[in-house]
Amino acid sequence: MSSGVSRRDVLKSIALGSAAGSVLRVIPVQAAEYAHRMIAAEKSAAAPAKAYTPKFFPAHQYKTLQALTQTIIPPDPDAGGAIEAGAPEFIDLLTSENQQYQDILGGGLHWLDNTCSDRYGKAYLDCTAEQQKEILDRIAYRKNVASDSSLGPGVEFFSFLRNMTSDGYFSSEIGIKYLGYVGSAFLKDFPGCPPVPEG
């Protein structure tokens, strides 16, 4: 990155260049890695808490975003989940610079809380685990819109959030390590192909 390019310019180019869909389908991995480095630098400068301050989402929406991303990519024995990988921070940072993301994600989080309030009498985070699973199962599949058209905005929101969560996760240090990607390294010696077992 050129020192003449501002943080804001980089974020705008990432967010605008990726507006048509999933970030890693449109922009280079290096740009997503740059966003992760910016977040890491902010967190290390925020000593001693080492916390990220959301740029777009209010506190309640940011907590909902964290819960949803962790549901989409939970931790497993081999790697941390979306929160450990910094996916919510990644999504918030890009959303802070893109009006379309703000409409889809901010509007989607409002839709989710309003729908949960209508169905269960409380916001998504206050619902039971069973209620949360029920609403997410309904918006996770496009086919459900055929039987209930009111789910349309939720389905679009959740589909977009899944793409953003995957992009944030798999462009992070944890996600890259989970994939086993070793980068563009060269070999000093080539030991040859491993022997093929006799069948």
C-alpha cells in the first residue's frame, strides 16, 4: 500500500468494489488482509482493553451481529469461530464506508429484531436458543419465501451476512490457517513426488 493512500480511501475502494456480492469474489485477498491489519492495529492501540470500537453499528446491533456471525461460523476443535477471527469487526469496518451495506445489514438487523418482537415478544438476543434457531432456519432458505413472503427481506439479509461472515473469516489469520494456506512460497529443493502405493 502506498503511503499516499489514506485508510478511508482503502476502505471505500474495498467496500465499493465489493458491493455486488461477497468481498473475496471481487477484491484481492490482500485488500481484505489490509482491513484485518487495520483492525488489529486499532485493537493493540486500545490498551489495556484491546477492544474494537464499532464504526457503524450501535451497541445492541453489534452484539446481535457478533451472535449471528458466531452462529454462522462457530468455533470447533481445529479453529476459533467468527468472533475469534474478527469477522464482526471486518463487517462493521466495511459497512461503515458503504451505504448499500448499511442498508442491507443495518436494515436486516432491524428486520430481525422487529420480526422476533412480533413472533416472540422480544428482540433476537433476548429470545431463547430454540426461538433463535427457528427464525434463522426460516430465513436461511430462499424456498421459505414461497410460503411466507414476509420473510423476503430476512432471507436477503441473512444470505448477504453469510457471505460477509465467510469473507471476514477466511481472509483472517485464523481462517487462512484453518484452510492450510501456506502462501506463495518457493521450494529450495524438490524432493520429487511421493511414491504411489501399489494397488
